[in-house]
Amino acid sequence: MDRLTDADARALAAGLRAQWRTRAGGGTPPTRSALLLVGATRLAGFALATSSPRIPQVESHERLPSGSLSGVLNTRETDMNTTQSLTSVATTLAIACAATTADGQTAAVQWPVADGGNGHWYELRVRPAGITWTEAEAETPIGSHLVAAETGPEKAFVLQNFTPANYPTAFHPQGGPGCSAMGPWIGAYQQPDSPEPSGGWRWVTGEPMDPTDTYCCNNDCQGPETYLHLYEYCSYPMGWNDLPNDGDLCAAAPYGFLVEWEADCNSDGIVDYGQILTGQLIDANANGIPDTCERIPCPGDISGNGAVDGVDITVLLGLWGTDGSGGEFFADVTKLGIVNGADLTVVLGGWGACP
């Protein structure tokens, strides 16, 4: 199976909806994009859970078309060449069926370590009315950043997967109908006062960005162009191009932005976002940080030993009347610029073990 068709996707979504209704006793099922993500997760789970080249039976309450991926999933044992094939199908499913939700969010796609990737997750967020680069950066969720394709293989992954064919609503023609496609923002920018047009380019992660890359960086639309976006020019390969913050005379502002999730707050070697998606880690407040990694604030714990105690009082009194930065620990708890009674009040008010 080289490519998942849209018919396959619709059939799989229908089957998963049927399961939802049966198990939940009716009610409104999840959106198509959410259901397809469930399907992709199942496939990836099968690939990781078994070394057998056979797919376990997937329960379904609605028979789906034979010959489609859905039909394959309803077969008790279907020959596959390797477990890697299964992982590939899962990735194809997530990409080929990247329907957007009401807020413009598409299903995230992982670059698996098993495929030579970094284990990060990538997600395209669509803004049909257009968005500036600075607005896009401000909207990136906690634990993510605008995509930074710092290596050749990562660049290839991004350019092969996030294309106009896979995400048509995130690209628009340059200057009207034509063969070029202006795509979403990515995480590269030109530092202020750098030589034009190719000096001082960096990724948002701090790494330098090669300005000799395809279409970049040329200031070819009458003015400084200091931010990057994905770009496909007619019959040329996908690449990226430089634009001003709000678009330029060549085109309106891009219709979205591409984020990359790489945070691993518990240092288990797995990106938190993927574990939240699969339910391995709980994120009850949906802020992108696993609940196990969120520490309840304990401002009186100046020494960071997990309790507000005599150590903190000693540090505070030792730095009394200063800006709080004269020792091993920072004692200006209230951030007022001086260690005084206000800081003492916070310490005494939080006395005891931190929550």
C-alpha cells in the first residue's frame, strides 16, 4: 500500500464512528480528523507492540469496503512485509487525511526515530485570513516552537510532508491564480541590522540557518524580508522563501504556521506531546505540559529544597536590604528590587513543606 486514498480515509472514519456510537451509547462522535488520528495511533501501536508481520484483528461494528485500508483492518490476519510497513501506513494516514478542526489545527505528524528521525511531532495550524510571523510565534503552544529544520534530513521530512497537495488550505497562489504556492511560516528569522539580504539568519532555537537555501534569501519583493515560510514555485522543488512580517507586494501574509513539538520534561527520551496524544501522560488543563511535570508554585522556597524553612530565613536575612542576588540563591521573592518585609511575609506565609 503506497498511498492512502481519501476513500480509504472516509471508510476508516466511518468505522471508528460506528465503534464510538456503540461504546458510548449514542451521542455525537469525534470529528473526522480526530478519528483518523485514532486510526493512525492504533496502527503505530500495532507496529510497536508486535514483531510479527501480521495485523491483529480490529473490532468494528460496521463492515467497511473490502480492499480499502479499513477492509485490511477488519481482516483477522493480513500479511504485511514488515512491521515497518505498518508504521509507514500510520504516518501516511496522519498526513493524507490532515483535515483541519474548527480552530485551524491539523493532526500532528511524528518523524519517528525508527525512520531515522528525531521523534519530534509537527503540526500545521491554518489561519485562512492570514497571520504575521510575530503573531504566529506568539501563538505557538507551550512545549513547541515554530519549526526549525536544522539538518538536511529534517528539512527533507518537512518539505516532503507539508506540501500544497497534503494541506491545500495552508497554501495560496502568489499574486493570484498561478503555479506558485505561498505556504505557512516556519521558525527562521534575520537578526536586526544584519547585512542584506543573506546575513544573520537563525532558527528560533538559536542555530544558524543557511541563507543559500532554495529561494532564500533575496529581498526580491521590494523591501527587507526577514522571516521564512514554506514555498513551492511552479515545477521547482519545495523550499522556503523570505518575506516581511506581514507579507509583501508579492503576496498576502501566509495562511498559517508550522509548529514543532520537542519538549521532554520528564527526560524519558520521548517527546511529551506524543505521550499526551496517546494518553501515556495526562494533561488535564490542556496546556501542553504533562501534569506530572507541573510543580505547584512555592515562592517562599528560596533554597529550592522542597520546603520553606530556616534555610530560607537565613538566606533572606543574609541578603536583607540588597537586590537579592548577592549569594548562592536569589532572595528577592516579590521581585520588587529589594529584599525586605514583603519577602519575609511570603516566606513565613508558606512555612512548611511545599505542596
